[in-house]
Amino acid sequence: MPKVLVSDPIDQVGIDILSQVAQVDVKTDLSPDDLIKIIPDYDALMIRSGTRVTQAVIAAGNRLQIIGRAGVGVDNVDVLAATRKGIVVVNSPEGNTIAAAEHTLAMMMAMSRYIPEANQSVKSNQWDRKQFTGVEVYKKTLGIVGLGKIGAHVATVARALGMKLLAYDPFISHERAEQLGCRLVEMDVLLQQSDYITLHIPKTAETTHLINAAALDRMKPNARIINCARGGIIDEVALAAALKERKIAGAALDVYEQEPLGESPLRSLGKEMVMTPHLGASTEEAQVNVAIDVAEQIRDVLLGLPARSAVNIPGLRPDLLEQLRPYLQLAETLGNLVAQLAGGRVESLTVRLQGELATNQSQPIVVAALKGLLSHALQERVNYVNASLEAKERGIRVIETRDASIKDYAGSLHLSAKGSLGEHSVTGALLGDSEIRITNVDEFPVNVPPNRYMLFTLHRDMPGIIGRIGSLLGNFNVNIASMQVGRKIVRGDAVMVLSIDDPLPDGILDEILKVPGIRDAYTVTL
């Protein structure tokens, strides 16, 4: 009989499910050395956030078939090491959806009716009703930033409450937004027209301090904002200042830039500020749901069935995985690149397998390309299992083609993304076994390795333009690691690709666009 180790506390219902097919040992508070010592005896490992499944643990787990995280994130698991060893890693991406959505709605109501302060007032033997006169949400406009599963549920309930709905999500289709009763708008419109704003997006370089002083200035004086998503999306210092100066009417936060929350200007605010200690997923039902979800997946894998929420590549034989892994990384890199070049909402993605690659199994490569395409916006929310579903929900049409006649390289991959801001394409290939090269950008030939920070320009092929860009970057203390120009004809249009050591400072892109001959410019972070 297989053996399952449960190394963090989980609900008993999960243990009962596992016991149907395996011997279950519950051993919590194990030290890293103790875990490494006993893991060779187990076929599956079920954890929450307390256990760190390192490369050393995975290396020692010679019998491990699956690692299950009873929750959303898998930051405490070395997923790459598990994938290399053919171990499926699963989580419960939807287990706390309802809990998080309901907490958002509860925060909105508590903030609107001053419930925390009123509760404390009555408990302090006071009866001052006038100072707690609240506002109704009925017929108010709710702006939802991010229409994923949680944002969609918030929209459904808010619509039933009689609220008008706006939404900002550059990766969702108008049709999907309309199904939820939302009018899809730009972020500025949402900020200016909403009475309430709720955030349901991951924290990324682009979303960090998305709600800053400038954004708060654009909001209505009677507007209220809620964040039960990720700490750091709101600039807390700017928020505290806006509330003190009465630029907005209220805020409700469940997540913070630093947790536990230390010294913060938010603590000194009055009834206009509602705060909870990251309780979004803290319901009895959510804990049961994630235990059931992950235990069922572990049970299925031990029975030889596929997992439904794997965060690595499910159902792919280790030998085939080893063969395709370099191409999966190529596809993911190109997907990430073309998404940033296209910008805005992507309507369709064309994936063309070329040369010898055209004879390979295509589905994992297409999924990897979609993961790259969506990862810039969704971060940890997108994986190899849900990438296709996430793309479908956002109305992204996927077109797969093959052309074995293209022999520029042994095998190459071409992606073309069409979106609300236009169409862009990239092609890439492998040099040797795993060295990625970008070989074509918008049909202009290049040959550059991907870099963490890159600058792409479309310009006229004319004397002096490269020097002007180089001098401009130098004036802003930006170091160029490499530069290459691709052109089709002399003195025609050309593409310049620069690898740079650091992100571009604010304002420099606008200066680049002012250079005579520059038609367009894009920054990319890979």
C-alpha cells in the first residue's frame, strides 16, 4: 500500500480521503533534516505553508510521485526540482475563491456602515448613532480591477446587490465582462467613475503601488477602496495621507506590504479605515475545501489518474519532458516577450512550429507559449494546467500551425499575437541543446539571446540614430549590455534590440520616442 506523509496540520476530511488508498502518517513540526531522513519511505507528501520542500528533500524522495499543497501558492516547493524528477506538484487554486470574495464584500459593507467602530462604541457603553451614519451600496458603482475567479464572484454578488459594475482587466474579453454584468473600461475611467474600487490582481512589478498618490487623486472624494488581494498594490503611505486629507472617503485592507503589520500610518486612522490581519482565506469551509481538493488529487495520482490542478506539467512522461524541456522554455520566453510587445488585451495567438520542431508533440509547447503570454499579468495564477483555460476565459483565440519546410534552424518557434493595440510577432530557436536565441522580431531578422531587461525600437534606418539612443541611455546612466539592428532593406525600416542591465528610469521612454526617426519603442522584462 502506498504511504502518504502529512507534514502540516490539515482538516481531518483530507486525511480520511487519503486513507482510502494509502497509509497516512501525520508528522508535523518536522525539522528539515528530519524530513529529509524520512521522506524516502513515502509515495506522496501533503503540506500547507509550514513545510519547505527543498531540492534536498526532493532528491531524497526516491518514491515520491506527488507533492500536494493545501492552498494556492507553492512558493515553499522547489517546483523545478520536482518537475525534473517527474514528481507532480498540485495545489488548490480555487479552494479559497468564495472565502476571499466574501471577505471583500464583508469589508465593503463594514466600511460603508462603520461596523467595527460602532461595535466598539456600544461595547464601551456609548450610544452615539449620529457619528455612524453610513452609506448604501445600492446603485453605487463598483470598479473591479481584475476579473479572475475571485473578481468574477465579487461581480456576481455585487450585481445582485444592485450595484453598477465597471471592470479593468487587459487580459479579459468584452464578452466575458458582459457575461458578468461589467462594462470593461480603462484604469483611468474606473478610478474617476467608481464609488467603490476592489483589487483582485497579483503583485507584479507593474502592479506594485498601482494605487499611488496620483491614482488616489483621480478618485472621487466619496470613493472607497478595498484590497484583499496582495499587499503592496496600494501605496500605504499615500493611502494614509489621502484619508487624512479626505481626498477619499474610506479604505479597507486585509493585506499589507509588510506582514505582520508593524509601525504604519494606517494604524492612526479612525472609522474611515477598516483593517483585518490577512483573513481572506480564513474560513472553516475554505480549509476543508483545500484539504479535500488536494487529498483527492493525491488519491487520483496514486491510483494512476491525472491531477486536475498540477502546477508543473501533468501527464507528461519524464523522458518526453526531458526531450521537450528546452522548447518549453523557448515557448514560454517567446510568449512573455510577444505579450509585452503587443500590449493591451490579446485577442489571438498564433503558434507555428517550424522545421524539425513541427514533428514534435505540440500541445505542451502551445500551453507553454500561453503560460508565457499570460504570466506577465497573472504571475503565480497561471500554470501549465490552467493556461489554456485562462486564455479561453479571456477570449484569446489560439491558432496552431506547422511548417516543416522552414529550415533556418533545426527547429524554431514563431508566435504572433494580435491585440487591441496591434499585432506583433517573434521567432526563436535553440542553439545547441538549450541556448535560446530570438531570431526574428516583427519579420525583421535578429539574433539575440533573451535578457532580463530589453528595449526594442522600430525606426528608420538612417545615420546617427543608434548613437543618439546610446547617448540618451548613457545620460540616464543606463548601461547597454548588447545591441543589434535588424533590417530588410537599406534606409528602410529597422528594428533595434538592446539588452540593458537595469530597468529604464521613468520618463526615458518618452525621450526615446522624441528622437527623430524613432517610430515606436517598447520595454520588456523577462
